[in-house]
Amino acid sequence: MSRYFKERKLGFTIVEMLVSISILFIIASTVVLNQSRYTDGAALSNLAEELSLNISRAQSYGIGVREVVPGSSDFSASYGLVFSTSFPSANLAYVFFADRNDNQGYDGGWGCQVGIAEECVERVEMTGGNYVDSLCLVFTNGAPEDCSSVGRVDFIFTRPNVGVQFTFHDVNGSAFTPAALKGLKITLKSPKDEVRSVTLYTNGQIAVQ
């Protein structure tokens, strides 16, 4: 009888085995979930950094007097970006453009027709299911950010100013000029609800969070 009990102590009961498997499953699931969230957050961070670099590129082109089309001898355009959340799938991309007619906005289509007479320089697609969640007004008077008024924003950089010129439209397409404006906060979101933001201030400074 004592030998029987001694041999029983060397093995696993079914209950013990099930508990061990459950613990391993929980650990593996946690690792996979954390890895997935890390990857998701890293991809969104890269997207925010890319957006920041494209804003800096527009600023550099605008104040550096870049030729619109190589060989055209046309150095008159300002450069900027345009964002919209006012129609389906608009928030899945943004457009880098040259303001050829000096109206402080983008006149081309959202599909970005590129040509010698077109304003679109590049259409930048959001990747990995990420998207522009909101376009928020940031104010100088300490008022809360307004993330519901803007449906579209065009902004450009024009020589010799390093600051930015904004053109805002509401969700119905009507232009408006916000008072006490400090800057624009572009909020990016991932499929797993990770959030990053890029804030462009009126003086041309850029902050990535």
C-alpha cells in the first residue's frame, strides 16, 4: 500500500494537468496580446513620426522656394498638407500639395491627380488600418481643445515665414476662422484604439505625442 501511494505522488492528476495547461495558456495569451499591442503602438508611432517629417518637408519646401516641377522655372508655390474627415475614407489618407494659385488651399481631387498643372505632390496613405481620428483646434486662452468643429483643414508654409497658414472648413464645408488659435492637433488612432498625435503650432513648431 505504501508503494502505491509513493508511485502516485510522482505523477500528475488530470486536475493538476488541466490547471497547468490553463496557466500556460493564460501566460501565452498575455504575451501574444502584449506583443500585438506593442506592434500596433509602434506602427502608429512610426505613422506619427512620418506625418511630422512631411510637415517639416512642406515647411522646408515652402520657405526654401522649391521648384514646383523640375525644369519649369516656377518657384512661386507654397507647400502644405490637407486633411479631411468629412466624407467616407477621407481619414485614411492625406495630401501633400503645392499651392500653385496662391489661394492657401488644395484645389485637386482627393485621389491626387499628379501632373504638370496639378497641385498634388503626393497622397500619403495610412497603413495597418490606422486612421485620422480627429482634427482638434488648440487655443491660446486655455480653453478646451475643440475636436468637433473641423471637417477639413489645409495648411501651407510660405516664404519667408516659418509659421503656418491654416484654412479651416467645418463638417458642412463652410470656411471659418477660429479665434485665439494656438495650433492644430491631428489625432491618429489604430485598430486597437492606440492613440498618437501630432500638433502643429501657428509659429511652425511641431510636437509628436
